Amino acid sequence: MEKSEVLLEVKDLKTYFYTDDGVVKAVDGMSYTIHKGEVLGLVGESGCGKSVSAMSILGLIDVPGKIVGGEIIFKGENLVGKTPEQLRKIRGAEISMIFQEPMSALNPVFTIGDQIMEAILIHQDVSEEEAKNKTIELLGLVGIPEPERRFNQYPHELSGGMRQRVMIAMAMSCNPDLLISDEATTALDVTIQAQILELMKDLQKRTGMAVLFITHDLALVAEMANSVYVAYTGKIVESGDVVSIFRRPRHPYTYGLLSSIPNLVSEKTKTPLPAIEGMVPNPYHMPLGCHFNPRCPFATERCRKEMPELAEIENNHFVRCFHPVLVNESEVVS
């Protein structure tokens, strides 16, 4: 994909949580860039900082959390340091988010129509009648049958898949430049998940918006993204275009994630799937050096003492590792 104009640039972002037990460096120097119309996949295990970075972009970090360093440049302006009022004008209008659990994100005492209308009325200069008509149009656009009737229903009256479609309609209501999808299909069964992904791909192509696609599921990233950033313990450990990452993963962590995905060969031969040894480190007591070194089969003494920098090892393919993996495409791609 030919790179277009930069829309969002996260530069050395640091978001820490100050608790009674110590400081959790949830996001610790994370950087990534999203171009206009691009779908960027941000992947990693739970606790790696994916969602915290998204909430930092939206200015939704609450006490005891705090952005302590870095910049979030959106359309040339730094969002870090903006007032809550300034951020409210951007949230929903220019940057929207689809949350993981729609039943928690939707207000149970308001109809879905009222909740979508609210965003339109806040950010657009339209009448209530115009907002209602646009809401019904949006509900139809995201594949909800009988949108006029659904307009007056409450969240509990809809299925999980329907509620997620409502969340997408709400996120799309003001034609955002950037849509953040935070594990938006995780709680859905696979058939509904596939429908939601197809819907998001279709809407992205139609509107040309950029998407930050946050997930722990590498298969979904392969389906959705143009470029991939792999996060581990608050840092980016590998980044590149989706083809390079999936065919030639160079960081041991990325290689381990891809190797553990079931494929047709392993299913037929009943070959045990390889797994990454150990556990994600305690956020209060990170290991010295590379944070992945206790789980890495290639770790050396240097890895246990020094944190490697993110370095370009191939064209636009970056890895934070002293000993990048050399791998044949056939080993990880079936």
C-alpha cells in the first residue's frame, strides 16, 4: 500500500499508573504512525499496553493513570496537554472508538436511537429530526433490520452482534477520520465476528477513514490490516507491513505468536503446537534488559543487561532485538 499523508503519530508515549504497590509502566515509550486511509493492527497479549495507548489518544486516562511523556500528534496538533473541553470536541467527531463489550458501553436506560442521536447533536449542526433520520439511516447501513423499530429499543433487547453493530453506527455517526477498534469482536461467536469484520472493512473502504485495529488475534490482523505493530510490556517489539510480519517474523516473540496458531498441517498430523514458555512479567517488577529475555530461547547475557533499540533490519521492517530470528516463510505460513 502506498503511504498517504500522516494522520496520527504516537511518539515515545509513556502512560504510567501510580498505585500503592508501585508504578505500572503500562505504555513505556510506544511509537506508531497511522496514515490516512490505513488500517494499522496493534497486537499483543493482555497487559501489553494496547488499550491504554488507545485510551491515551482519546484523553480517557483517569487517576491513578497519567501520561508522563511523549506526544500524540493528530492532524498536526499534539493532543497531550489539551484541556478536557478541547478533547471532547475531537472525541466522537474526528476520533471514534468501538469498545470490546457493548453492553457495558451502551447506557441501559436510554434507547439506542437516543444514544446515537446524542453524538450527532453534540458534534453536528442539525435539527433533532435530521439527527433521527441520520440515525435510522446509520442503523440500516450497519445491517440492522427494521431500523425504524430498532431505533426505539433498549440495549438489552438486542443480541450481542446487534449491539456491536449499534456501537459501530455510533462510532460512524460523525464520519470520523480515525476509528479505534479495541477488541471489538472478541466477545462474539465466530460467525457474527466474521460479519462484523466484513462490515468494518466495507465501511472503511467506503469512507476512507483510518483504523487502529487493536486485538490479540493475529488471524484478524491478517484479515484487516495493512501494517502491524507488535507490543510487549508497553513497548513495540516489531513493526512492518502485514506481509513481512507474517512471512518473515524477526522478533522471537512475534515468531512464537505466529508459530502457536493452529493450521491444517498440525491438525492433520496431530502435531503439538509450540508455545511461548513462561508468563508475561509482573508489571511491578520488570526484568532487567530486554523484557522478553526470561521467555526467549535465544537470550544471552547482553539481553539480560541491555534493552535493545527498535532498529530497521529490512525495508520498513523494525525489530527490538539483539538476535533477530531467521526463518523460512514455510515455517510460519500455511
